Amino acid sequence: MTIYIDVLFWMRQKRWFLFAIAYGLVMHFVVTPPTDLNPAAFDALIIISMALILIVTEPLPLPAIAMFMLFMQVVLGIDTANNVASSFMNDAVFFIMGSLMLAVAIVSQGLDKRLALGIITLTGHKTWRIIAGFTTISAILASFIGEHTVAAMMMPVGLTLVRYAHKDPKKVAGLTAALLFSIAYGATIGSIGTPSGGGRNVIMMNYWAEFGDGSVTYLEWIKYVYPMVLIQIPFTVLILLWTFKPEHSNLDSAVRKLVIDVAHAGKIKGREWLAIFLFVLVFLGWVFLSEDFGLGIIALLGVFLYLAFGLVEWQELNRKTNWGVILLFGAAISIGIQMNETGAAQWIAQVIITNLGRVIDSPAVLQGSVSVLLTGIMSNILSSSATVAVVGPIVLDLGGDKILIGYATAIASAFGYFTAVAAPACTIIYSSGLVKSKDFLRAGWKMGVLSLVSLLGLSLIWWPLL
Amino acid sequence: MTKKKPLFDPKSLKFLTAVSSVEYSKPTLKMGALIASVFDASHGVVYVGERASEFHGSSVNLTRTNLDNWNIIHPGLEVLEWALQELKKLSPENNELAKIQFNPDHVYEEDGRVRVMLPEEKGCRIELVLREGELVDQLRKEIQLENYDLAIIGGSQNKRHLAHSLIQYLPSSIFILQKFNPRKKYKLLLLVDDSIATNKSVEWGALIAEKLGWPVRTLTVSKTKRFGAGYQGAADKAKAYFDSRGIEVEQFFLTGDPVRTFVDFAGDNHFVIMGASTLNPVKQLLFGSKPIKTLEQSDVPILIVR
Amino acid sequence: MHISADMLFWVQQKRWLLVALVVGAILYFFVPHPQSLGPDGYHILIIILMTLILILKEPIPLPAIALQLIFWQVMIGGSTANEVGGYFMNDAVFFIMGSLMLAVAIVSQGLDKRLALGIIHLTGNKSWRIVAGFTAISAILSSFVGPHMVTAMMLPVALTLIRYTSDKGRSNTGLIAALLFSIAYGATIGSIGTPSGGGRNVIMMNYWAEFGSGSLSYIEWMKMVYPMVLIEIPITTFIILKTFPPEWQNLDTAVRRLSVEVAHAGKMSAKEIFSLFLFAGVLYGWIVLSEDYGLGSIALIGIFLFMAFGLVSWKDLSRGVNWGVILLFGATISIGVQMKNTGGAAWLAEGSVNLLQNLIPNIDALRAVVSVALSGVLSNLLSSSATVAVVGPVVLNLGGDPILLGLASVISSAFGYFTAVAAPACTIIYSSGLVKAPDFLRAGWKMAIMSVISLALVALVWWPLLR
């Protein structure tokens, strides 16, 4: 008897999992793929849509979904086991892994507290000012050094504040979410600001050069795009405050505890100086050497140095790093690569273009909306650099002012607000385990609308002036 | 410079005894308990076991977890359980201690350090800790983590090399119990010179002598025939301190190579207390220091005060 | 003063790291690469040399060694981060990850109590029969599911038996050693039996596929190697009983008390049956489907099902897995592939063949001796899986039949009987604190001789019949 109850209960708990499986079976066996899409690409699309259902409803732990994405590629015969595995690991995954470990190392040295205190001295104790401060600092830093770096650096700081606000972060879920999202979204909106804000900007510049559409200097890019960053910052703060409604209007007691703790730790000691020095090294490496070696390799080098100098114990890294998130990120990248290789990504692009072409007559508007919509949607599925790499050539081929279209595409590729794996910044805050994947949707759609509107405003008002 | 206040507040001292096995660690543990009660210090007992190769770390962890399910506890925890029983036997009058039960399930584990949770009632300030890894490294970490003032360590077979590293690198005072026999009558031998560490070692010596009733000797060694004002003054100050606490002292002044003279004088029936070396650590590593050389050449328990 | 003491301590603790770096720097900057080897291949060999020093002396934790392997490959090895990432992850690494997780999932179900009961039923209560039973069961189980899971499940059984036989005033070191070594050596000799018996087997299969030197299916592997497992089981039992004679002829009381304790567990619950069923499914998948899907993917499917059915939580899995080891295997495999790609492996293989040609004129015998000796010796120092990851590319470049040489190398990498680091089973029993390092030597040399002879027997008599 009890077995039936167990089974029924299990089915109730996992109904979304069952739904996803049923959906997948129907799609694979019943629905015939469109004629212009090869079966492997169709299967890749099935896997990704199943994974999206699972990620958003979360009937299973995320690492299980990661494994699901990996082995389904093999089971459906999209690629061999070894190829799937090797598409799983690349510099981006090394980077996520390395920066999550670096964050653990920094926390274990107590540097996050000092940094948090520094930021608070700038912003004051009011919650809204702190959130605004986090968003602004993340955005401005990210626009120059890339969102990945900033999210990795700021996450421990945000977590520290949360811990001080309440012993159990779940009790102040609103505050927690607002703080962490201010980091992730701040870094994301900032990343469009300059060419060095993200790898995808550089990819776009390469395309311009390759397609012979003229070139853009660093300063010109800033002139065109930076106003958008500045407009978005205050709105993002408003959206976060509105969506997550922090429980406390000021953080006096948390700040007091933080001040006491920092004072208690005393002056910065030898080990901490060493930790700071190493982090600065890693940071400089990210800024100057990542072209040659890749962000991930430098992050791993940093972790190695922390371990070699005995500033952090491996057991601590092993225990506190969120390995499940790394698996998930790797799996998402791997399926993204398959999307690209099987031609599924190109197919989506074509479908959107043809369908929009029926609705919209004006070629200029068509171009703009295609590039933005296409990029915006795809960047939530693929990584943003991959999106630009795939969509870029298609969009630039449509005709019109290629520089402006290029800007629009690069900007829209930063609209990865909707899922935990859409952008590395989102993955990093998700790894804290304190925000739910539904939160990404809740705040994400508003951010999406905001970004669309401000991109529209920018392109209609600002760019014509220039 | 005369200080009114003692250099330390005995109530707040923390001592750490390193145990290795049930067979060999009994005298060490006994002395540790004794000296901790003399100073009224809180007493930590640490067992440093070997760490399994990291290659198979997962498998070893898995096995350990499964052994827990079968109620078979870690060998190190068995030693700690024994240590707790011994401590109870050593101070039967301590009722609070007698009430404490050892519960192998009740441990706090973090990053290779396992702490046995004991109820923290007054009168019982005991910590039981299990660590795995290289001995010097682990002792150093434990001392740094908990700010121990004194580490009590048994003399071991390959003592020369080990003792050298211990004295060189442990950041606390160190008590090495080589050839220690709890039944033997020891005399306290204080090495007095003009270094700063001497003040503290005199205070420690006085406390030990007071509580244990051991006779006290001070020894000052000069390389030349003349004893400078520094040495003489230090010896006088030490004597004055003992006098003020009503402890009788025999003073000795000898000439010769310091280490050789210490070792010869100490023989095997003294219990040596000396200040830590103030030499630059690099020089200590290359040329050794008085405490290191004394320890290497002699066969008596040595307390090095830092 | 304090800081300089800290620094000094650091230097003393990490001196081998410094040695490795200095050696690497000298070779990199001052010693020109050999004529017959390109600069990239030379740099890869430098990285491997540094890594060997680091693994042997372990001045830094193993995961840190893995990290340096990764970034050196990019910084001086001349490959890009994405290339290294691509070689880093492959089916073998997924298999190692998956099988560690499967072990956690299975062991946490408490099936070992039933296993214990089953063994006792089979063997009765004579000491020698118990030792034989432990050896045989460990060997057969570990040939399918890997030694780590078997040891984790068997060790409590052995220790419980020992606890119930302990008798004040009478030493039982012989019995302890006999029981523990029967598990460890049993699991080790078994682990060669099938591809899923150990990570190193999958690594070798992976190299075969990567280097395009043919492949073996699960069943073919078993056909070639399993006879050797069956030969070794009785001899191992004999060696253990001779080396560590148990003090008791039979273990009546202990066995009785063990079965009483185990009987508490009651009837098998639905959950236990279901997890057994899932596990059997994974085994079936390995045996039948592994050619299409790869062993690693199937292990991942198994883990996924365990999680989907709520039989184990991600938290337990994540905590039970030492991710550093996975990093290390990924990193060593990637350097292994790079060694092959840059020609470093071929250069080493040629060098060792030329060097030894005078000693052993027969080229086939020479190749066999090189692969067996290299793997056998290194596995005692580096652990068997890491050995295969590093030695594999060299062995496959020796010329001759890559399948046979690879098999010989994998089999001999299981000859890690002398030290506690070689095989997971040995590390586990060592970590129980009940056996000492010299014990491994006492029994190890007999085991090594026995294994070499049976390998020669299988290779000379059995393999020619099959191919």
C-alpha cells in the first residue's frame, strides 16, 4: 500500500520532470522535423527545450539536469561520448570554476568583509542606497573589465552583507535576492559599455573588420553605447527594489556587526597582503593576458597560487565550491556548441527572419527588430559570445547601416537575464544557492523590457544625433 | 625594567598536548594534564594521524562514512576517547569532567580537522581534536587557529630532525618530553641569561616549582671568565623573583661553551626550562640555536618558553 | 621577524615545489630541445617531469598539481585554453566521476549488510575459508564495479569480524592483516577484469580511440583478461594465508555475532530493491551498450536516475566526490594526449627502445618488458590510474600491437602492491590504521612475482589463441 503512496507522491513532486519526458518523447517520435532542418539539429532543439523546462521548474537538482543534457546528446546520437565530453570543457568553464574557487579563497582570508565595508562607507546604510551602489559599481567596473570578473569579485562581498543582515539568509530572501541580482544585472548591463566589457564586443568588431564595414575605435564605441549603460543603472535599481522588496529599509545592525568584525580582525596582516597581492595579479592577468591565455587559465593560475602559498586549504575549496553549477554551465555550453554545429541555431535565425518579414514591411525596422529579438532570445540559450558569433554574420548580411546594426546586436546579446545559465554573472550568483531559478524569470522579464525600451530610445534619439 | 604585572594571566592560558597512540602517549598526556592544572590552563589534546593519499580521497571518505554506519570509529578518535578516560583518571576530584561522555557521533568536522564536541561547562576546559597530515604542519595550524600558548610533545624515535623543525616553526612555547619518566624525581633547571625570554621562563618556572614542590636551580653560563653586568643582573633578578615567592634557589655560574655546559650539567635528572632563541630564523635554520642544540644533545625534558 | 619565520616555514614545506620550478626553468630556458624533438614536445615533457616531481613529493595538494598541469600547457605548451579543455574532458573522466558517485549512491543504501550475510553463508566460519571468500568476492565484484566501492562495503564487515574476535591478552595481528589484505589485494587483482573495473581501463580505451589504434568491446576485454583474474584469486589467498597466518582456526563467535547484528536490518525494503535494480541496469548498460554510448555516459545516466528517483541527494554526491581528483585525471589525460600530438611520446618510446636494445635483442619482448616495467614501477609511486594516463601514450607509441601492449600496461599498472598509494583499496585499508607500511612490502613482493608470471602466462598462452 505505502508503495503506491510513495509512487504517487513521487509523481506529484516530479510532475514537471514527467511532463518534460513526455514532451520529449512526443517531439522525438511523433512530430516530424521541419524539412529544412536535419534530424540531429531537431534533436538538439528537443534537448534544449526539455532542459529549459527542467531548469525553470526545477523538479530535479540542477546537476542532474546537467547530466541529462550531456547524456541525451549521446543517447540521441547527436555526437559520440568523447566529443560531447570535450565540448563540455573549455575556457569559459575553466573560468567559472576558477573564479568560484577564487571567491572561496578570498572569503577564507576575510577580504570580502573589508571590501564590503569600503563600499558601505561610500553608500551609507540605507538599503536602497546600498543596492544602488552595488549596481553602479558592478556596472561601471564591468564595462571596462568584463562582467565575468566583476561578478566573481563582487559575489563574496554581497554574500557577506547578506550573512550579516540575518543569520539565516532565507529569512531575508528579498534583501538577498536584491543584493545578488544587483551584482549580476549590474555587471550584465555594464558589459556593453566598452569593447573590453565582453568577448562578444570584440567578436563584433572582428566581423566589422572582416566584412569590410569600416572600423570603430574604443572611444567611438563608448560614445555610442555608454549612455545606455548610464540610463539603465537607475532603472535596474528600481526594478530590483520593486521586484524583490527588501525586508529592511536600512542595514544599520548588519553594518555595525561588520564594522566590529573588521575592527576585530585588526590591521591587514602579512597573509592578507599576500592574498590581496595575488588577487591583484590575477586581475591584471585578466585585463592584460587574457588575449593570449584565456580568462579561465588565468583564474586557475590564481587558484594554484593561493593553494601553493597555503592561503586556502583544498578541503575548503572542495567543500565550498558549487561543483553542480560548474557541471550545469559546462553542459549548457556543450549543448550550445551542438546547436551551432548541427545548424539548429542558424535554422532558428532563418525562421525568425522569415516570420518577421511577413509581419513587418519596412526593411529598416525589420532589420532592427530581427537583430535585437534574435540576439536577445538566443543569448538566453547559447552563451552571449556564441550568440554574436552565430547571429552576427546573418544580421550584417541583411543590409543597412552595418555599424548600427552591429551595435544593436552586441547590446542585445547582453539581454541574458532569464535563466541561471544565460550569462556567467547569473551562474555565479546562482552558485550561492540563495536565489531560485524562478527569481531570474521574475526580474528578468522586466529587465528585458527595460533594455528593449532603452535600446530603442538610444537608437532613435541618440544615434541620429551622432 | 621591572614589571608589576605578570607577563601572563594564568587563567587565560591554553595548552596543547599532542598524542600519537595509546601505548606511547601516556606519560606525555599525564604531564600535559599536570602542567595544565598547575597553570590552570585550558587543555587541548590533538591527535595527528597520517593523511591518506589524495588520489583516493573520495574512496577513503566513502569508506569512513560507511564505517560510521557500522559504528566503527576512526582510529584517531579511539585514541582521543582513551585520552579523555585518562584525563578523568588523572583528576578524579573533578566532578564536571567525570560527567562528560565521549560520543564519536558528536563531532564537528571541517577541512580535515575534526573536533569532538564536549559540553563546555565550567571547570572543564578540554578540547579534543583530530587532524590528518604532516605533524609539524598540522600542529602549527592548530596552534595558530586556537592561539595555544604551549605545545606539549612526547620525545620520539627520529627526534633529531623532528625536534629541530618543531622548535624552529611552532609559534608557541614548546615542551618536549624526551625520556620523561613520571615516577622520577626531577630538579627544575632554569637557564638564565640576559635575553627577554628569560623573564617569562622564570615566571613559568616559579609557578611549576610552587605547585610541584620540585627544587629549583638556576644556571648562568658565560663564554668568558668574567660575568658581565647583564648576566649577573639577570641571575640576581631571577633569584629575587623566587625569593619574593618564597621559593629556595640554588644559583650556579659556569664558564664554557653554553650548550655543552647545559647538557653536561643537566645530566638526566633535571627538567630544563629555557627561553626561546631570539636569533633570526634563517640563522637558526642554518646554524642552529641554543634550544635546538641543547635538545639535540641532551636526554632531559625541555620546556622552551617563547 | 614573525613574517620571516612564516616564509621560512613555507620554504621548508614547499621545497619540492621550488625544486620542480627551478628544474623546469633551467630546462626551459637553458637546455635546448633535442634535435629529434620539436620545441612543443620538449616543453610538454618538461611539464610532465615537473608534475612527476610534484606528485612524488606532494608539496602542494594534488588538485593544485592538476591546475598547474592545465595552465602550463597553455602558457608554455603552445596549446589554447579551449584545446586543453577539449582534451581534458572525455568519456573516461565522466566515467571516473560517475563511478565515484555511483559508489556513494550504492553504499548509502546499506546493501553491505546483506552482502556480509551472503558471504558468511558461503564461507562458513573457518578462517581460511573466510579469507578465501573475501578475496574471491572482492575480486569478482570489483572487476565489475571498481575496487573503491567494494572496499568501502567490505571493510566494515572485516572490521566487525575483527572487533568480535578481539581477545584480551592474545594478539590478532595476523588475522587483521589477513582479512584486510584479502579485501585490498582481492579488489586490486579484480580491477583488471573488465573495462568498468577501474578508471585506468577506461582511460586506456579512450587512448585507443583517440589515437585510432582499434578498440576492444566490453566482452572482448573480459575474454582476454578475465582468465588472469580467475588464476590469481586462489594464489592470492594462498599468499595471504602464508604471509599473515591467522591466530584462530575458526571464528565461530565472531561470525555468529556478525550475523546477529546484520540480521537486524530486516527484510529488503522497496527502496533497496529498486536501487539494486537500477544498479543492475547500469551494469547491463556497460556490458551491452558501452560501445555505442561510452561507459561514462552510461554512468551519468545511472546517477541521473538515482537522483531523479530521490534515492540519493546531490549534496551527498557532491560531498562524497573529491573534485580535485577528477581535475587531476582530466589534466593528466590532456597532457597525455598533448604528449602524443607533439611527438613527445614517440620520442620517449624510441629513446627507451634504443637504450635497451642491447640488453634485449628481441624487439617484441623488449616492447612488452618496457610497457610492463614502466607501468608496474610507476603505479607504485603515482597510483595506477595516473600511471596509465601518463604512460599510455608512450606505450602505444612503442610499435607492435597497440591493443596487446595497452592491455599489458593496464594490467601491470594494477601491480601496485608495495605501497599504500598505488590502488584505492590499499589506501583505504592503510587509512584504517590497522596495517602498517612494512606489511605491504612483506606480502607485496610475492604478489608482484605471482602477477608477473600469470601475466606472462596469459600473454603467451591465452592471447595467441584468441587473436
